[in-house]
Amino acid sequence: MDNKCTILISIILLSAAGIQGFSISRGSRCLCTKLANRINVLALEKLEIFPSSPGCERIEYIATLKNSPTPKCVSPHLFEVRVLLSGRNRQLKHIPVIRHPGTKTTN
């Protein structure tokens, strides 16, 4: 009887160690699931840049508009975003670009 219990406990402990090693995919934890294809630069209040993280592998650009309570996720390839990030347009100097810590962007 003791021999059977010892073997059973050993099997349970070994299988628990094997199960613990598998990772469970919980899906993407990105803030942006859908990107806007255009934004109104005149209504833009601020642009936030979030760095890539262990939960999301891409850099995310989130635009907050003055007349909308919900922010919009935008593509960094949009012309308006590229102009805003370059800082060359004087009319857009009043719009803050907030780079959260850890963001590595090149202009």
C-alpha cells in the first residue's frame, strides 16, 4: 500500500511540474485594435505615443480630439501624424506630443 501511494504521489508531482512549464496565450493586450485612416488635425488636442511592451509588441499612437470623448488610435504612417511628429509645421506647434517612458521613435 505504501509503495502504491509513493508511486502515485511521484506521478502527480512530476505531471504538475510539466504542466507548470506551458505558457497560456491570453491574446494581445494592445490598446489599439483598430486604426483610424484619417484624423482632423484642427480638432486634435494631443497625441500620445505608447512604447512596445511585453503585452503588445508594437508602438501605439493615440490621438485625443477636442470634440470627442473617446481617443482614436492612428497609424504612424498617416501624413498628419508624420507632419506633427516632425515639428516643422508652425500651425501644429500648440499640439502636445506625449512620449511615454520607454518609447524609442525615430523621425
